[in-house]
Amino acid sequence: MTTPDPDGLLAEQLLRLTRRVHRIQKRHLEHRDLGITPAQSRLLRTLAHWGSPPRMADLAERLEVVPRAVTTLVDGLEASGKVRRVPDPANRRVIRIELTDDGRGALRELRAARRSAAEEILAPLTGDQRETLGGLLNTLIDGTPAGPC
Amino acid sequence: MTTPDPDGLLAEQLLRLTRRVHRIQKRHLEHRDLGITPAQSRLLRTLAHWGSPPRMADLAERLEVVPRAVTTLVDGLEASGKVRRVPDPANRRVIRIELTDDGRGALRELRAARRSAAEEILAPLTGDQRETLGGLLNTLIDGTPAGPC
DNA sequence: GCTCATTGTTACCTATGCTCACAATGAACT
DNA sequence: AGTTCATTGTGAGCATAGGTAACAATGAGC
């Protein structure tokens, strides 16, 4: 079946689905009552998969936002003791972001929250379909076969 | 290839892609310089595919937002003359939203903007892949085979 | 009549991200 | 040395998108 503007429709569906993903993710996070917003959660997960503590600028690039946006996120996470700002002795302009023990504990909860949220979102799809979808999304994001997690 | 948390990864990819879709859509809209935000654009397109002028509540349901959010969108569109609030004589609580001629003109531009944005986003996919993706997204959104446009 | 549901809106609040300007620092080149 | 330029993070302020809670006007059921 062909629609008059299939690509535009696809973008529409993508945006619509996105709103739902946001809502569901937000709800699952709030349910766990960690005091962590979705964007903070993403930063924490990104942090967890880093080797040594990254710079603010590294995080900004990885998260695809401007550095100023990272400042706000780290502010919130630092206030709740999930991360620590550590000055870099080698270059006094840079600040490295470290996970605290508290942050590592929160990450376990976050993973569970994300898993249940993903389950709710992806419920209508079979395993094969999920795999196909993952492949297509990867192609859209870039050419790599694996993401940040 | 199997990752330790494939579903969580999928949600991650979806959110990441979403940010990109938003950015691209916003840029294409700004480029056309219509003074219309992405959310307003969505409301206009929804409006265009309605039979008779819908109520605010109808729009809220269709857009999957609370009625209060529609008020703001309509405020903006009415201020720029793209839609008109028309009281319903049969029920004086309801307000019906009509497209103006100006709004209809804007819609043509919007369609072009959306098409070019979609083309940019979907460039890495072949026609078949787009079709597959559309099917999967539809399944995720609900069971219907066709969307709002 | 009285009560209750519907409808839109006023008045906030939150989350996310942006730009612009700036201060501190480091690097490069006279 | 000094001067200039790039990097790095952040303060200030804005825009978008959405949400809650309270409310006034209206309609519907009794």
C-alpha cells in the first residue's frame, strides 16, 4: 500500500513514537523515584561506559548536545551526589566527571527502569522484529552496528 | 550479534534518533521561514486531514497531549492568522478550529519542508528498508496500517 | 431547581536544549 | 618575553514542549 507522501509519514510516525517513548521512560523513572530525569539518566549511562573519566566536552560530543547543556545535567547529578567534578591536573581548563558510588548504585536501578520501559514500548514486536528495527535504527544513526550500551 | 541489553539499547537508539529528527525538522522549518514551530506544524497537518473543524479536545486527543497544550499551539497559530477559533452554536462550551486561507497556503510550504526533512533523515535507507521501518513503527504505535497523513 | 460532567483557559512549573558573552587557560608564533 | 588565537567550561537569558491545578462557563440528568 502506497501513501502519497510515505517519507513524510515516516517522519511523522517517528516523532509520534518518540513522544510515547519519552512519556513511558519518564514514568518508569519517576516510579523508581530516583530523582533523576531522562536526560540525566542518559548522561549517567554514557558515563558508565567510559574508560577513564571524560571531560565535559567529551560528554557533549557523545550526547550530541552543546557543552552548555552538559553543565546543567552535571549540576543536577552533582547536587544529588551521583557524579563528581574533578579538575584535571594536566590541563586546568578541563573538568573530568566521575561516577560516585551513589551514582553506580543508581545505575543499577536505572538499568532496571530502562529495561521495563523498553519492554513496555516494544511489547508489540517479536524478537525478530526488534532485531530488524535495531538494524534499521543503526543505519539511520550511522553505519555502526553497535550503540553506546 | 547479541548485546547484553538489546531492548534497552533499542530505546536508546530511538531516543537518539528522535533528537536528530527534531533538529532536522526544526532546521528545515526555520529555513522556510514560516514562523511555525514543529508542534504547530503538526497541529496544522492534523487539522488539514480533518473533515469538519474539530474541537480543541479532539485535537488534544489526536495529538496525544493534554488540552492545555493545544491552547498554546492554537494561540500561536491564531496570532499569525493560520487558524481561526470559531464558537460552536450547538454547544457554547466548544470551540472549533478552522484553517484560514493563509493556513492552507502555509500547509503547502510545510509539506515541502517536511518532505525535504524526511529525505535528509531517511537518506541512508533504501525504499524497501523504509517500507519495513514504516511497518514496524506502525506496529509500535498501534495496529493500524496507515497514519494521520 | 440542584448536582455533576464537559470544555476550554488562566496561572504556574518542569525539562531540555539553544545562543551569546566571558573568563580562564593553553598553544603558537613572533 | 609578548601577542594572538583556540579551547574549555559556565553565567545569563530565551524558546519549545509539555504538564498540573484551579476555575468559569456551560450542558445534562435528575
